[in-house]
Amino acid sequence: MKLARYVAEDLRDRGVKRIFGLPGTETIELNEAARAAGIDFFLTHHEGTATFAAGMVGQLTGIPGVCLVTAGPGATNTVSGVSTAYLDRRPLLAIIADHDQGPGQPAHQRIPLDLFAGVSRARARTSASTVARDLDRLFGATTSGVHGPSVLVVPTPEALKEVTDTHGRGETAVSTAVPDLAPVLAALAKAERPMIIAGLGVANARAGAELRALAEAFGCPVADTPQLKGWFPSSHPLYAGLYATHRNAQVLDLASRSDLILAVGLDSTEFLRPWQIKTRVVSVRGEGEDDPGVPADVVVRGPLAAMLACLTSDARVAGAWPAGTAGECRRAFLDGLAPEGPAPAGTLWPQNVATELRRALPEDGIVTVDVGSHKLLMTLQWESERPNSFLNSSGMASMGTGLPFAMAAKLTFPERPVAAMIGDGGCLMYAGELATLARSGLPIVLVIMADAALYSIKIKQVRRSYPATGTEFAPPAAGFAQLARDFGLAAERVSSVESCARAMKDALRRDAPSVIEVVIDPAGYDRSQ
């Protein structure tokens, strides 16, 4: 069996159903082998988009997502996406088809594999004699310990060689033994006002139910981080709000009044500022998680879901908060986001857009948010009841992720409504993906927040009394809605709450992609950053 076919069939047997990518001369054999193996190829117009989408598939399914790109610029264009999977802790296998780099070969498009050394869990330049072992090692690295990406380079000459080592695929050893929890139990036994702050390690461990049971057993408030939203329901009476972002004074105050912080799967990759809480911290983390950004007096590592289950059954606390404490914190948190009065004529507050989208999208709907001021607002305001229903990049925080995340979500869960909120700056970064959306026909509602500025940076300039340098730009002359229509998409430009609400309801009923350009007054963002 030739190497290209071996790789494709190995991917298929591991549960990979789709490869995202942009082909090149070097990928032809791999593309054809994937087609023959029954794996779909999802064409994007930028390699970064393919990598973002593949990483999100890895998060949603637990099976590493796969992207396939070509040599040189194909490889370098994936660096942002690979880095995003690395800092957002997503399982991803990035396959790069490369030239031969033997003696006498030209340096044309030659990129060293070391380019990915600091942003991947494992790397290999494979061959017909090592591919079986390389795939085993790289797949295992993506989901063992802290999740993340691996990079497989396939030299063109090797793709057509016969594989000489086809040993059976090994299973990655996963420890299920619960470590000694005595230090955690002892600390909890003395706590009269404990609080849980939970992070994305809970999502990686699929431990949402165990987190909820633990909080209910203790009767203590729970704060989460952006990538964990929905794993602990926003409507739960113990939900206090969001940690690790701007404008979270209420949550910080609650933490300061606690006598113990139980950090559950907390990962400082999401923190927008250093740890600010002086309360004693006890941390339970997954295997391989070592995070000096979360200063803890006690740290225990192991299978997170199993540890939480043991704590729920064995732990006792000395006291509990008065009923309603978390809810009071959450209400104060939301009240602080509300703008004063209506938006100027012909515009909406960003808060209005978030409210109307939340009203229109069913509870099982999925929303993705790109990076920018709208993301900072949405992480604070949006209420999520289900895991993997609020998708974002908060580790790498890379612009351009909102639409590929939405495409990945719709492909993975075709029965669930999907909407994406992106900024006009992020849209212009990857505007070619509007063609991808149109070609795919995926019924995604794409909301473009139009304010003609990179406002999350502009606001910092203004607050320092600097001119807005390099943060303002001209939108498409006919507007983003017309740009979307030029790609064959149904699109509408709205500038009132009423028209926005109607457009969102109409779009969600449409069995085709829709774009809604919303004219906003960015001054509303002042409340969230």
C-alpha cells in the first residue's frame, strides 16, 4: 500500500470524515487518496481558515480535526491556525505536503519543520518506513494531557512509495487512576465560603455534568472562562458570571469574599490579565497541566471528571453561601453592561444585537464569535445552556476565526442552528471565505458588526488621548451586505432593533446561508472593556 493511501485510510479508520484545506501540486496524491477513502475535502480560500475549522472540529468531536496544505506559503499560512489550536487546546493534525529536501534539491519553498516547534505538541517528517509510527505518535499527542496540534510533513516522493511498516495502530494510554485527594478534601473541610472558578480543562475532559454536581453538592458559586461557557448553564442559580475578562468586578469581589477558590481545569491561556485574587487556591487539573499563571497552594492532577466525581461524594465543606448569592452577582454583572438610553438614530448598540440574536437562536443553537470588541461583549452578555454552544478563541484570540468555527460547527451538527458574529475588520481579513460560505450552501447566519474601525484598539488610543492611528478603515463602497450578495449570498443591511430582530428570524428560517450587516454605534462597547 502506497503511503498516500495508508495515510488516508488511517485517518478514516480513526473517525476522520472531512479534511479542510487548500490544494497544491504536492497535495495531489493525498487529495486523491482521501477521496478514494471516502473522506470529504472542504476547500477554503486561505490555509488559515482551513486550520481554524479543523481545530474546531477536533474540539467538537474529540477526534483530531485534519487540514491539508501544500509546501512553502501553504505551510506558513497555517501557523496562525496551528498556534490557535495550541493555545486554545484543540486536537488538530496539520498535514503539509512538501518537496523532497534531499542533497542537491533546490531551496524553493523550503520551510524547516522547526517553524512549528513552539506551537505544536509533536512533529514528524514522515517516510514510508516510519508513517505508521508517526501517525500513532502524532494522534496520541493531540489528545493526551493538554490537547493541542501535531504537524505531519509528507514529502512528495514518499507519497508514492510502498509502506514497509504497517504495524497495528496502538492505543494511547490514558490513566484512569484517581490520585490522592486528601489535601483537597482537607482544604474544603475548612471552607465556609468556597467558590469554584472553572476553565477549559473541564471541556477537554467532557466533565460538565461532574462540575455541576460538585457545585450543587457544595452550594457554592461558579464562575467560568470564555471557552467554557455553556458547560455550566448560565441559568443555573449557582452561576455567578465570567472570570478572566474585562469588566468582571462583581466576580472578583465575590472571589475576594470567599475563603477558598477551587480552581477546576483552570488554564491561564484565557486570562486577559494576571491573577488578581488573593484568596487561597486549591487547583484540580487534568494530566499534564502545569500552569504557573494560576497560583495555587494545593495542586492535584489526574483524570478530571473522575476527580470531580470523587470530590462530590467524599468532600464536605464547613459552610455555604446564602442562597441567591451567585444570582445577585450575575444580575449585577449584567446590569453593568446595559447602555443608557437608545442608540443614536440609524444605529444599534452592540448589546441590542446580542440580545436579538439570543432571542432568535433556539437553546440548542450554536453561536461563534470572532475576536474583537463584539467578542468581549458577547462573552459577558451571552447566556449558554449547553456545552459547545458558544465557540470562540480566547487563548490565541486570533481574528478571522468566527466564520470557520461556524462552518465547522454546522458540518459537525447539521441539525442545529448556527450563527456567527464577526466584526467588519475580521470580515475583511478573510473576505474570500464569503465565497466558501456561498459554495458550501451551509445555512449559517453571519452577523457582521459594522463600525469601520478596529474598535478594541481604537478605544485604548482614545482613552490615552491619542489620535486613532491605524485603527479606522473604509468599508466596501456599497456595504458588506452588497459584497455578500455579489458572492451569491442572501444579505441584508439593518440599522434598527426592529429590522435586526426580523432579519435574524428570517435568516434562521432560511435553508441557505445569510448575511446580516448591522450598523452599530461602538460607544456601547465602553461598557464591556
